[in-house]
Amino acid sequence: MVECAREEVTSAAEAHQLLDDAEMIFTEVEVNAVVEKMAQNISSVLNETDPLVLSVMGGAVVFSGWLLPKLLFPLDFDYVQASRYRNQIQGHDIHWRVPPSDNVRGRTVLLVDDILDEGITLAAVRDKCLESGAARVMIAVLTEKTTGRPKPIKADFVGLIVPDRYVFGCGMDVRGRWRNLPAIYALK
């Protein structure tokens, strides 16, 4: 099923069929409530740190857009972009499209991402921030997938736990589509 999900969608009709065949696992109301709670928790921890928030593109763009207006402290914002897949089914070495810049040096950095799946890419982003001089790196993910396998990284703030299935919506895509959905779905 995951292989099927990584193939490119060729038509809007196919994208609609994917959604019609999927199962909603978290509603828009549930997602909004968890984002609000995460913002409160993050604000209580990072309130006095003047952090740099780095959104991990492209999946985190939706979650970042929901989270940032709810954070109750001053912050700087930037983004990074790294990929292991490059339109492939299986991950490979990290390919940096936009690495962390010098603005991480000496800062508390909050990495914001849509999902903690295997954790390899997110661990590489964290390590690159630390190598670039970040004083501290914390991680906030909207979702964490229960894979049953050890991960090289742990998120400091986790919104929702999702099953070990192909999930999409809220920034996560299926065949390049449906990042814009306000709820979270899983392929059957």
C-alpha cells in the first residue's frame, strides 16, 4: 500500500478516489484541539528562550501555519528542507535542498514537522542544526507513527499518535496530493 501511495497521481479523479477509499482517523476538530494544546505546552517551555522556529518543508507548512499564531512568545522563523525519498519509494541518503543557515548559531531551535515516522530525516535535521552551532534543539511534530521499531530521535512535543499506515492530510501527502486536508486520513 505504501508503494502505491508514493506513485504520482495523474488525475484529480484518482486523487478523489484515494480520499473516497481512505478512512478518517482524526477529525478537523480533534486536530485543532491538539494544535491548541501543543501551542500551550510549547509556550510554557519556550516562553523565555527567544527561539528560532524552523519548519521542515514541505510537510510542516500546514502545521506551522496553524501553530505559530498560537505561540505566546516572540520568535524568529525560518525553514529547512531535506529529503531521503526524492520521488522514490524507499529512502536513501539525505539530500539537502535548504540546510539550516547561520541563524541557528547559539540559539534554541524548535523544529516543527508534520510526522515523526522512521525519524531518520528529522534526526539528520537536528544533527545539522547542532553541527551549525545551535545551543539546543527541540522538536514538535503534529503526528508520530507507531512503527514498533526503534527511532533515532524523540520529539519533545507530539500532537497525535497515528497507526503504522500511510496517513495524509494536515500537511502530509498521498501521491503528492491532499496536504491541504484539515483532517487526517489513512489508506485502507
